[in-house]
Amino acid sequence: MYKTLLIYCSLFLGASLQGMAMSIFLFPHSIPSGGAAGLAILANHWFQLPLGFSLWLANIVFLVFALKYFGYTWTFRTILAVATTSTTVTILSSYFLPIPHWHIILDILGGSIFFGIGVGILIRAGASSGGMVIPALMIASYKKWSPGKVMMGINLLIFLLTALVIDYKIVIFAIICQFISTNIIDFIYNLKIYPGGILIPSWRKK
């Protein structure tokens, strides 16, 4: 019971930190938080699909694969994390006064740190933030690679394609953000948090 409570508290904390990073630091500069947003932009440009629909479509496709690969519990936690992140973004964007932005580099640094910590906590809690984290974890599980590095590789490819559609400066900022955040994700993933096994990486396929 204690372990389950700790897992879900960690899940809500990680998802909230991720939502805070997006709404406060990244989205005000139109910096995509990951490859799923890049895919949505490309689908909108190439197939004229609405951005919101494209984003949901990408997540649904990945969640179907996740259900088979990681199981019902992991998928349920991921859906819960995505819902929490979306709610956090909505609340912070709609009901709080905008926070002053001194410099875009400071926002990228703050957004990357909070985003990386949030996603790292989610992975340790046996969930993900949805989007490209799902295929990244699948590849990392199969190849025994670090999830952060796989995430960086996938998102880098998508961001390079996205540079054909949006301002290349935004893509450069997104790549810098991913580089910082994925290294933080790997750092948290490799931490020895509790000797009894609580919050060990529990996303791997059994």
C-alpha cells in the first residue's frame, strides 16, 4: 500500500513538473517539448490535419503499442500522467498571470531542468509522459540502452524534419532543450533512490 501510494504521488509530481516546464518556460517561446509536437506540426503541414487532432493521434498510436509491450498498469499510469500534465498546462496558462521572461536562454535552461526531472520521475514511477517517450522506452528496453539517449536521437530526427516547416531558430532551441533534459532523465534513471526497491525503474518489459 505504501509503495503504491509513493508511486502515484511520484507520478503526479513528475507530470506536474513537466506541465509547469511546458506552460511557464517553453510554450511562451513556441518551443516544442518533444517529438510528438513536431510530428503534429509535420502532419498539419503535409496533410492539413488539425494540430490538436494530430497530437492526440500520435499519442493514441503509441499507447496502443505500449499496451501490448508494457501492459495495462504502465499504460494506465501513462494516460494518468498525460491527463495530469494537460491539466497543469491548462491551469497555469489560463488562471495565472504570465511570469516575466528575462531571457530565452534562462527559460530554456529552466524548462529543460524541470522537464527532465518530471519525465525522469515518471519513468522511475513506471509510467511515461506519452508521445515519443513511449517508442524511446521500447527501443531502450529492447537494446538495453539509456532511455534519455534514445529519446534524444528520435526527437533530433523529428526536429530536423520540423525545421523544414517552422523557424529553424525554434528547432535549435528545441534541440538544446532536449539535450539538457535527456541528460537529466538519464541521471535520474540511474539514481539509487531506495535500497528496498521503491522507485526502481519499473517500465521494462517483464
